[in-house]
Amino acid sequence: MNTILFDDQEVSHLYPFTLTRPAALIRCGILTVAEKWNLCLATDVSFICAEHLSGKYPAKQEAENLFINSRLLPDTTLLSAIQALANGACLQSNNILLAYRGAELAAASNAQAIQYTADFQQISRIHNIFSFNHHQINLDFERITNNRVSQTLSSTNTVIGKHPIFLEEGAKAEASVFNTTEGPIYLGKNSEVMEGALIRGPFALCESAGIKMGAKIYNGTTVGPHSKVGGEVSNSVIFGYSNKGHDGFLGNSVLGEWCNLGADTNNSNLKNNYEIVKLWNYQTERFEKTGLQFCGLFMGDHSKCGINTMFNTGTVVGVSANIFGSGFPRNFVPSFSWGGAQGFETYTPSKAFQTAELVMQRRHVELSEDDKNILNYIYTLESKFRNWEKS
């Protein structure tokens, strides 16, 4: 069955991450949402997404298709219900369209509706990404490693706990401590854990990613492909191609792709008065309560910060922002901002492209015309939030 993951109107709650990608390319657990469905359905999915993303992520439609909500995280019960859909039928939960089988997604509004009453996980807010990550690592670990044999872990390491450790081909780890008491540990293809690292599962280190010497990594953390991480990290998700290479704390946080945190960057994940954290919501254009006491930094693709940067609890940074200087920057930094607590100016796309091209060339990746079109769209879209441009 040709499968298409569709973005609904709720994906704007997931900005800044869905400004640059379909929601199905959010990483939660070891895999992205799309990779989870690819494994579960033994197929390659395509996407229905915002118009500014469709050039890079086109939909591939056939006469009959299976449309699945791109924010939906698969599980065994949900998968069975979706696979059982007859042609022309849809699966709903509280007026949220979960899946539809038919020729065109537009026909789902008039389709026979089947109510889904079981529990499921759906990424509805950006803080769900790290909140769900512990559970999703466990699920993805089973999907990836089932009936497979791990490479051998070097005897120079210390292992505590009874959950498994799985090493893909080329994964390396020496003289480190792995605690699997609370969950498994996954080391992806050609990944490396350097000497002296302390890691608690569930934890995922994806392909060609690395953990620096002496790092302290707490459970519920995912380090995405080609990312490098040092210092202290707790219950955080790094999508890929991003670096936190030095000491400093990152907790209850999400970093997109092509981000870089300068040495000794720290974020707060707990308010001094222990109150529930509020986060900026792009759709409502205001700060909203998360219901969480622990909630840290959310940084969109291509954003960076200088050494000794300090982020307040519940800070949202947009796309292609560059933050530096002393003091705490504001809790919402719009895309294409340049500056910090002392004030901001606009980081023009031409300058942002120059930096992005240099960064991406180091990983042998090209900043394509589709990428530039997406970033130009975001630059225009978020001009209303760059208040200094109006003065």
C-alpha cells in the first residue's frame, strides 16, 4: 500500500521544527516518525506538507493510498487498526483524523469514520518530543534489534544493569560506563563513545555520531546522526548534524539540525520558584503553560550560540538565529536574529546562507535551492516577530 504521512493544521504548534521539515521527520526515540512507519509497514513513505516544503518533500500518490497523520507515533494496537481500514474509511479520535484509506485525502471528511478509543502517542507540542523520548527509545530499540546480533562491546567498558546494549557495525566505545538499569542503550553504525563517558539508558547514539571524553549522559537522551556531544545532557533530543562539543548543561531540550552550542553553554530546565514552565507557541503567538516543571531549550535548524551562553527555562529559538554575549536572551528568539541579551539585529538570509554552506560542506552536504527557498520563506514569515525592524 502506498503510504503518505500528512501534516494537518496542528503542525504549526510544532514550530520551529516543522518550519523546515514535515512533522514526520521529527526524531523521537532512535528514529524519526517516518522511519518508524517505514519499519512498521515495510514501505517507503512520502509526505503531504506545507506548500513551502513541498518542493523538497513531494507526495507520491497512487490510485489508492494509505494516509497517516504525520504526528502519530506507531504502536502495535494502532498499527492493526490502521491496516484494517477498508478503502474509503478513516480512523478518528476526538475529531482528529488519524488515518484514511482512499484516492485523495480531501475525501476523508466525508468518509465512514471509525472511532479509535485506545491510548496512543501523538506529537502535539514541541515538549512532547523529549517527554516521549524515553518510551520511544524502548519501542525503537525493539523494532531495530529484533532477531539481530549486536557487535561486541569492548571489555575496557563497565556495564551495569540487565537491559541490552546493541552496537551496529563500526560502533566503538572504550573505557566508559554504561548503566542499563532503566533501559537499553543503542550505538548506531560508525558511532563512537570516547573514554570516560558515563551513560544511562535508555539512550540512543545514531549513525556516525559521537560522545566526547568524560561526558555525562542521563536517560531519555537521543543524539542524532553526525552529531557530537560533550558535557552534561539529560532527557534531550538532538535531531542530527548538530554539535554540543564542550562542557555545559543541556536538559529537557530539543535541538534541530545544523545547530552548534558554544563551549560552556548552559540552559535552565527548572524555574527558581519551581512553577510550571511556559513556552512560546507560534500558532497562538503567546506563551502557554506546558504542564511541566522541567522544560529547557528548543532550538530550530541552523541556529547557533557563542561561548558561555545562558538560556532561561523554556526558551524557544527559531531558525538561523545567532545568539551571543553575556546575560540571558529573551525566552523567544525569532528566526534570523543576531545578538543576545543586549539586543538583536536582523541576520540577513545572504549571510545566513554563507554560514550554512560552510557548516554543511564540512559534512559533505549541499545547501540546495530547495533549502534556500524554505529559509527565505521563514525569513519573511517571521518578520512580524522581529520587533526591532519596525522601529
